[in-house]
Amino acid sequence: MQSIQGDVRAGPIGKPVAGVTLDQRLASGTTVVTGPDAQVILRFDDGQRVVLGPSTHFRIVDFSYLEGDPTMDRSVFALLKGALRIVSGAIATRNRAAVALRTPQAMIGIRGTDFMVALVNPAYISVLEGAVSATNAAGTVVFAAGRIGLVPASAELAGAIPASTLPEAAAAAFSNLSAAAVVGGSTTTHQ
């Protein structure tokens, strides 16, 4: 944990979650849950940062980074509820195929980027830098920096929308996550 504000809890899948501490390391298979007024910044061993907004459920599905062995790279996360911002790290730079964010609506592929996702049923994507792809049963759509995407359901193709059509809940989540200081800061690493 690089930064913790409010009630943030974590625990292995299927086990009760417990309060977390600054500099605590998290393993693959850990679910992180934030309270209604909470925010946490997770920093991973490859320099990747994940900011979780209030009332968010996030899972570290599989994370592996060995600086000297790119064949071992894996960064697979799941956003189950709420909103997050991801600033990619070394894994995305050297092995984009090893990085993915699962949501109920689509698999988000990361292409060396800084982006946000808010699950407001449907899912909304805001790309700040780089590009992301949204892939589901209907196909794949790529969103470049400055674009807002909508993924209506797991069997419906994603599409770009104007920022002015974002629902208030998604706009508020993106505004909150945009304000997070995710570059620099602590040198503590997490897995």
C-alpha cells in the first residue's frame, strides 16, 4: 500500500477481509475492499500503480514480475465493483499481452497507459494516456487517449461516447480518481 485513506480491507478469496496497513504486501488471490469514503493506492513491483476509489471491490488475480525474466510477467486484475485508475508499469512496457483487467462487461487490455474504469452498470472507461482495448463476446474496440468508452454488457460491443453523456456517478468517480497523485511517492513495492 502506497497510500491509504479511510476504511480499506483485504484478504484472500473466500476469507474475511481485515484492515490493511501502509507498506503491507498483497499476494495474488487477494481481494481489496474500500469503504464509502476510502481510497487506496497500490504500488506493484514493476512500478504499476492502481488507485481504488470509494466502495470498490478489486482482486489481484495473478501478479508476477521478475525484472530479469519477462517470460514470467503477469498482471491480471479484476474490478468487481466500484472504480479504479491504473497507471501501467514495466510489465505493460515489455509484455502487453501479460496485462489485463477483468470486469463483468469485458476484458480490458492495456497498451502502456493511464486509464480509469467505473462500474456503474454498464462499465465506463476513460483513457488519460496511451490506449486500452475492451474485448467481450461482441468483439474488440480500442480507445485512445482522451476517449470515453461505454461497455453496455458482456455480449454488446463497446463504443465511444462524449464525456457530456457520462452519468453523474461515473463522472464523479473519474473526477475523484483523476485527482489521485499516482506518480512518484513512496518507493515501497507490492505484489
